[in-house]
Amino acid sequence: MTRSSITSTPPGAVDLTGQAVVRRRALQRATTAVLEEAGYEELSPPTFEYEEVFRRAGGAELAEKLIRFVDLDGRILALRYDFTSSIARMAATTFADAPRPLRFFYSGPVYRQEPDRGGRARETLQVGAELLGEPDLAADVEIVRLTLALARAAGVRDFQLNLGHAGVLADGLSALDETLRADVRRWIDRKDRGSLARALDGARTSARALLDLPFVIGRRDVLDTALRNAPEGARPAFAHLAALDSALGPEERTHLVYDLGEVRGLDYYTGIHFELFVAGAGRAAGAGGRYDELMGRFGRAMPAVGVSLDLDAIAELPS
């Protein structure tokens, strides 16, 4: 072992000391108190699982982001990439016969290596919640409210929740040839109108809606305006977002921004999806949404919606 390997940390590993530790512990206590008060039960899944647990939840493309190792039996294990995969496994086994809905929360580190994001820490502290077995609007409203409450408990005041719905762009994307779909999603993500216009020239009507819908961003009035010209297939998603907005109070709605052009995670989310942005943070401080198809991959199909907060992103904010 060289001297450098015992006096430095591996890339993506960080030593935390003093106030950095105190700050994170305080954030954990404040946010888990909110979840306990809301009636969520804490689960503590293992730090590592068989690799297949995370691949089943996130797909084969997740492999390069897993931190993997081989056990003495020759099985490939992986450090916890996320909590949702483990909780899905537990819901399908330990809680298979438990009455629905199930409300769980968690707090702890996740481990990821992201080659396209150099310099990102490979260990991140998270807290989050999963609401399983409730397919309706009330569950979505509950999770959005819970996210806002978690942000306030974490001590942040200047924040917004960018909220979208997978159904808004689903018809347009499915109308495209599969070879073109990935490019269109990339251009939507980059807000590249020019490339979209050239690619969709002559496309069917449902696909041409992708020229406008991804650029809808704003408050409830913008949502209502976009609905008037929305294609038929997107209308249920618009109606769902409008109903969610109406269910929230005025103060809650001040933190909501509707962003219909968010395409990251659309292979995972089946309904609402959102990201939490906090002033001063260099990355999203939280994310969540509805993922009704995930639980079935573990043999126990049920609707699901959840949220996770990146406590490191919040802890690193200037005090």
C-alpha cells in the first residue's frame, strides 16, 4: 500500500468533520420528525443488495453507476444506489400481506458513480418517503405537501418545486420512430427549438405537439392556457395537474412551478414528477413522483409515489 493511498480518500469520497457533521445530523432529525408525525414508518434496508435489485428497478443502463463487488459465493453485490429499489423489494416480500396503503420513510447514504458528472461525491445523504398502494390524486397531493414540509423543516425558505406529468409528452414521444425518440428527448432537455422543428417537420399532429408543450413553464395560468391547445392525449395529464393545484393552499402554490419539458426520468415515472430547487444550491435538492410500474417488477404490482431529498445539497448551502 502506497503512502498516498492511506493519506488521501478515493475520488468521490469526502471526509466530514465538525460543523459539517453537526449540520447533517440536525437536518436528519428535523426531516425525519416531519415524516414520523405524518404517520410514516421508518425502514432501514441493507447498505448493499444483490446487483439485480437495482438493475430490476432502474434498468440495464444503471450498471455503470453502481459501485459493485463480488462476495465469497461469487455473487455480484452493489452498494445501495437508492432506497426505493430496496423498499420495493421489502414491500413485495416482508410486507406482501400488509394492509394498504403502506407509508415508509428512510434516511441514510446512497452510493453512486456518475461518469458524466465528474467531481460529484459518490456517497450522498438522503431522506425520503414512499406511499404505496394509493393510485389517486390524494396520494399525489400528500407527497407534494410532504415535500414542501420537508423543505421547510430543513430550514430553506427560497425554494421551488418544478412539477410536470409524464402523460403530457407521452403521446407525442410514442408517435415518433424509436430511432428518433432519443434525439428528440435530448433536444427537449436542451430546449433546442431549432433541432426539434427540423426533426418534426411533416410529423403527425400528436408528435408536432412536442414543438410547444416542452416549453410550457410557469404558474397555474400558464397551465390553463396550454390546456386550451393541448392534444387530446395530453388532456388527462393537464387535468390531473390542475386538480392537484386546486387541492393545495395559496401558500403552498407559491412554491410550485409547472415545467412540462422535463424529460429526465420519463422511463421511470408514470404520472407526476418533480424536482426541488433551492436558491444557492448547485443541483436539485430533491426529486420524486409517481412510479406505478416499478413495484410489479418485484412481483407485487401496486401504485406508488414518493420523494427523496439530497441532504448534502442542503447542508452545503451558505449559512
